[in-house]
Amino acid sequence: MTTLSARRGIVRQASRAGLDLLRRHPLPTFFVLAFALSWSAAIPLAFVPDFPFHIFPFGPFIAALIVGGLTDGRPGLRAILSQMVHWRVAPRWYAVALLLPLALSLVALGVTVTLGAPPPSAAQLGAWPAMLPMFAMLLLVPGFGGAWEEPGWRGFALPRLQAGRSALAPSLLLGAVVAVWHLPLFLVGEFRAPDFVSTLVAAILLTWLYNGTGGSVLLTAAFHAANNAAGRYIGGIVADDFAEPFAWLRAGVWAAAALLVVLLAGSARLGRPQPRGRAWAAATAGVIGPLLAGLVVLGSLHITQQPGHAAGALQSDPGEPNLGAINAYVESEMRAAHVPGAALAIVHGDRIVHVKGFGTADASGRPVTARTPFPIVSVTKSFTAVGIMQLVEQGRVDLDAPVQRYLPWFLVADPDASSQITVRHLLTHTTGIPRAAGEAILAHPDTDDGALERNVRTLAQVALEHPVGANYEYNNIDYAALGLVIQAVTGQNWEAYIQQHVLAALQMRDSFTSPLDGRAHGMVSGHQFWFGVPIAAEMPYFRGTAPSTYVISSAEDLAHYLIAQLDGGRYGEGTVLSAGGMDMVHQPAVRMGSRDRFYGFGWEIGDTNGIPTVSTYGDGPDVHSDLILVPEDGWGIALLANANSAADAYFGAARIKSIAAGVTSLLIGRQPPAARPATTLLQRRARAATGEWDGIWCYPRCSI
């Protein structure tokens, strides 16, 4: 008993000593506790995909309640909570809280456009009401936004820091502390160097607002929420190439506003009671000036959208696409789909309009460029089709000749059907060969010279799903057989033929016919998703499927290929097909199931978001590619991504696959398509039964 009592005594003494230390040093205790709560909670949040934040915004608030309650008791808690509902303030301070952040962001946007950034479109400017629900969510939903930090930073820490001191130094000190507090966001890329500067100087404006309102945490929280909402809206419409300059310019504009407030309100006071005239001067200069400047900028941006107005370097022609908006759209969709890296090419007629890389190529952080090679998977079929059509134009292959003319050993399980299958049937997927044929090879990586023939010879045991020529059924082995036809006729293996007669002819210098060559020249790492997180993956090489899946290419090279598709088979001095031959490749040959969509030679003919297009795409387990032609308007689009999700493509919103359709829509002046609703397995079976198959390249096996 004596020992237990002694221990209890020691605990009581330690508690009293700790409480005494806390009461003598409430501010250091508050800061340590705020950081500990926020950062410790951030560690598990960092591993939660799609979590809206990676720091615990309640940390400063809870720390203030704990330290305030222990040091000042109930009066201390009432003081913090009463500031959170202190709304009886002069109307001018509501203008400061609600309008100043937007005005400063607009000024920064105007300066960015003046320095050469493409101006936002009228549609982007007209989307400003979207800020209102964002502002309400940031302000009112507990823990969602930075507004819930304010009871701790301004409600508890600021009054104690500036007690008996000039207001400026405590403001800067608190700003520095808050900036460092955001370090977890910096580590995950959500808080950048310009944001540190903005946070530091914003502390001066927040002190001015807090002091001027007699300690209204409600108004500082509104300011915080308005700043976050305005930053997301204005930052989202700035062209990608100017995002970093805009962030620094915005920090500079905030610093200028803070300096103006210090000069007019006084560094000692910063909104604390002062002669009425001087307070009005500070409010006028600090709010009305930037607000008017922001309105002038907004008006000038609307003027740049009027027909005939010169809109800057990237928009000198009213018919030119808004490349800044397109870049922003691609980046936004990449973030939403968690795609590490992508590349985009846009051509018009025989002209390359835009080529750009986004994000990272692999785990090293190497940036994707216009020349970074990507696997383009099933887009490869269109290259094989070009190779066959070259031989047709040379008179060496007849589209309607039986495959057995070129491959005498070619067989399916039915000998009569074997002799009926023609080269045209292979090109149009109307052989009757089932989709799963040839997939057995996917369990056994095979890279020697005989891999392709061994794969096609497995058809000798395969029963046809449909009569020859009767129905479209997508599969990879049709194009594997076409690769063998090229080899039999030319004496070159498929890889060498396509490299020499298609890729080299179109000056596609960063393109290859083997992933082994691609990896040696900086090919991206593909990514698969595990619980929503992209994980680098390296797929085995199945050379037996090469003519259907294994061209490697870059955005810049695919721009050459798109031009050849649109310009009668020509790019520069090179020609791969005649205009008539290229036109035949794009002609609808067979209906794809019950849809109003048709298949040509390696291309689909239909519409994309209501726009008549000729397109092809590739879905690998870890990469995605799209080529889209808009023949009526002369546009061509290539989109490459180094991640893919079979679950999303098969059952979900197919967000990665929809990026190219969105870019196409923006080029034509339409809104991007809405995300596809998720489907169940039964719904997908029903869609497949009617021919609505999305052509997903499956590994190791797909079954619908």
C-alpha cells in the first residue's frame, strides 16, 4: 500500500508540474500539440487513396481547446468558441474576407496573361459560380478545409503572440509556423514553394482582419475558405505551362497587398483600434484597390474572348484551339485517375499543332516528354494493316485470297472453313475465330523467332464461333496471322518490316517494334492499380502477339503517323500508302455488333461524343493509348498513358480511356463527355452479347 501511495503521489506531483509548465508556457505547448496531432494523423491518411487531404486540419483547433481549457478553464474555452461565432462586424470587413482573396487571384491571373499565358475561355470564366459551393464546403464542413485551422492559429495563438507587442513581428512568426505546419502537404506535392510565401504574407492580412473585427475567427475562417476556393478556381483555368509563374505571381500580389496594409495601417497596429479615418484608409486601400484591379482584369479577360480580338501568343487565330484549356483538362483527368505520366499530340491536316508530355515516366521521377516512348498495345494493329496494304498496292498480296495462299499450313478445326478465311477477314476480325483463341500463349512468355508461328498454329484446334465472314469478333490472333503473311511474302520478320517500311518511312525515330528496344531507349514504366494506388509493373514479352500489340512509340512520332493518316499516306518526304489505300483502311467494312459503329482495317468508324471519328485504341494491363481522327475537320489526336485499370475500363467510369475523347471534344468546341457510369458484371455480359465490346486487351485471360 505504501508503494502504491508513493506512486500515486509521484504521478500527482508530475501532473501538477506538467500543468504548471503548461500554464507558464501555453504557446509552445499549443504549437507542439498542434503539430503532433496534425502530423501524426497525416501518416495514415497519406496511404488512403483519394482522401481529400493529407494533413489533419483539426489539429490546431483541438490543441487550442486542450491548452485553453487547461490554462484558463471554462472562460478560456468560451473565449475560443465565442470568436468562432462573432459575426457583428462592419460590412467592410465582410468585403475583406469574401472578396479580397478573389480580387488578388484575378490580379495575378491578369499579370500572367500579360506575360504571355493564353487567356481563359469565356466558358471557364463563366464557371465562377462553382466557387460558391466549394467556399461553403470549405467553411462549414468540419475538418474539410483550412478554415478549421483558424480557431487555433488566430483564435488562440495570435492574441497571445501580439500581447504587448507590435503586430507585424508576431504575424510573420505565426505565418512561418503555419507554413511549416503544411510540410506533409509539401511532401505529397499539394503545397509548393510559392504556397509557403503566400502563407507567410497572408498571415499579415489575417492579423489585420482579426484585429479589425475585434477578434472574429468567423471572418478569418471565411477569408481562409474564400482564398482556397478562389485559388482552386483561378489556378484551374491557368494554362499548364504557366502554372508555376502564376503561383509565384500570386504570392507576389499577396505580398504587395500585405505591404500596402502595413504601410497604411501601421506595423504596430495592423487593425487594432486606431483613429477612424486611418482605419477606413487601410480598408479602402487594402480592399477596394485590389477589388477594382481584379474587376478591371476580369473585364479585360472577357474582352479577349470577343471575336476578332488578338488573344495572345497561343491564341493568335480565333480558329486555333485553346491549348491551355486542353492541357489543364488532361492534367485534371490524370489527377482524377491517378495516372503518373501521359503524352499528347494534336495535328491539323499536315501540321503538328501541339505535342506535350505530362507527369513522370517511371519511379525515378524522369519527366515524360514528347519523345518518351510508350507501348501503344492494340493501336499496333493499325500499323500491321498499313504493312498489309503496302503489299496489296505492290500486287504481292490479294485481300480476297485465302490465307492458305501465303501460309499453306494455316488451319482452324474445320478444314473447309480454313480454306475460306481470307486476308480481308483477318483485317476486319470476321474470321469467326473466338476472342479467347491464342490466349494460352499469355501464360508462357516466348521471345524467339518461332513464337509468332507457334501461336498461330494453335488455331488448328480452335472451333469457330461464327461462320466465316458473318460477324465481327475482336481478337489478337487475327493480326498475329497477318504478321506471318507479311513475313511469308517479304522474307522479313514482322518487326523488321514495320520498322523499315512504316516507322522509318515516317521519320518515327523514337518508335520500335519490340519492348526490348523500347526499354533500351527510355520507354515508360507501366502502372497497375492496387486499391487505387498506381504501382509500377513490367509485363512479360509475348512475341507471339507482336503484330497486334507491340509497337512502341512517342507522342511526337505518332503526330507523324496521324498526319500520314489524314494526308493521303504522306508525312514530309515519306509515303507509306497511296491516298486511295489509306482511304480503304478507314472505310467501314463490318458492323461491330448491334451498335452504329463499324470496323475497317485496324480502325473503328463511328462517333466520339457525337463527333464523327475514325479511331483506334489500346488497353494494356498497365498502359493505355488512343488515336482519334476527325476527318471532316482535319484533326488528329494521340493520347498515351503509362497506367491502366482493367477494373475501371471494364466495370467503372473508364476515366483514362475518356481523356482522348475529352480532348477531341474541346478541339471541336464541345464539352468533354461525362464519365461513364459503373456497370455490374451482368450488365457487361449483356453489353458484350450485343457486340458492345470495348476491345480490352486482357492478361492473363478475360472472360465475359
